[in-house]
Amino acid sequence: DSGVTQTPKHLITATGQRVTLRCSPRSGDLSVYWYQQSLDQGLQFLIQYYNGEERAKGNILERFSAQQFPDLHSELNLSSLELGDSALYFCASSVGGQVNSPLHFGNGTRLTVT
Amino acid sequence: DAKTTQPTSMDCAEGRAANLPCNHSTISGNEYVYWYRQIHSQGPQYIIHGLKNNETNEMASLIITEDRKSSTLILPHATLRDTAVYYCIVRQAAGNKLTFGGGTRVLVKP
């Protein structure tokens, strides 16, 4: 158990809808990262937050947004969903932003868009 | 991020040591080598990381060559539960993200 909690585990929704994925980092971790894993793309970095502030952005679509709250939990919002958004979404956390601070991943949310 | 090269797949026998190679010839002096694994569709699991010295923990050993252009992850006694995709990642000092490549699909056989 990595200590990172993601909810829900599974989500099935229709095209055009909006969903929110939630992540609780490990106790004491200030950084949260979001990744997307689809069958043909591998693990892709989306976005990172550190203590409530956006720190880095990857291949995140404009239809997607995220935030980190004062209690350090994070939410990833996906809107105007398309079939291609079906994927596993992973959250990871680390103590800080240092290069020698490992990321610890949750077990993901499996999103199916029909 | 510095690019890494790993074999696409490898088999190893249960109970034997598994040696997973990784080339990272363009690594910079302040970049760390990280290893993760992903079992089926679970979240990636942190294994070990290092800068230039060899490292060992309860899961594995990491051997980094003196020129830092390659490394080897050693699982000392492979079990069937070690079957997974193993990712070697070079992490920049300036950035915080991990960039995953294709990894090595390791199959541990009885």
C-alpha cells in the first residue's frame, strides 16, 4: 500500500459528460502529480501541484483541469469527455519537489467513456 | 529528460537473480536514475533510485556504472509476484516529473 488514495476506482460515463477524480496524497507529502495511461500511449504526465500551486504542466488537454486544496488533496476534472479519454488515471505524491524524493502512486481510477 | 533504452522483454527463472539492464548514455551529472515497476494495471511501484553510488534496499539493488551511462537493477531472488513491467527513468534535477518509457516486460517462470 503506497498510502496514496484515489477515488473512485472505476467510473463509467457517457461522451460529453464531466467527471471529477479525487486523490489523497500520503501523509506529509506536499506534491501531487497526475498521470494518464491509455493502451496506446503509455504513462503520460499531465500536471503537478506543490502545496496548492501548479508546478509543472505536461500533455494536459484544455478540457482537463486540476487543483490542490489546502488540505493537500487534489482533484482532476475532465469535461466534454470523448471516447479517447478512456484510460487509467493515476495520482502520485512526493514529500517535496526534490529530484531525490520518490513519487508514490495510487492504484488509479479507471475511466470508461461510452 | 535523458532518454533510456531497455530491452522490450525478458524471462527469468523463479528463485534466480534477475538482472535488468538500462542504458542512459546522455545522462547529466545531476540527474538521478529511478526504477519503478507496474504489475498488471496497478499503480507504478517505486523500487529504488540512485545518483552515482550503488544502492540496495529490501526490494532490489541498483548498480550504476562509473561513467553513469548505464545501470542494472538486480532482483536477488525473483518470485512469480515479480512479473511486471519495469521502468528505468532518468529524472532531471530541474523538473520534478517522471517520464516513463516503454519499460521491460519481465516474466518470471516457475
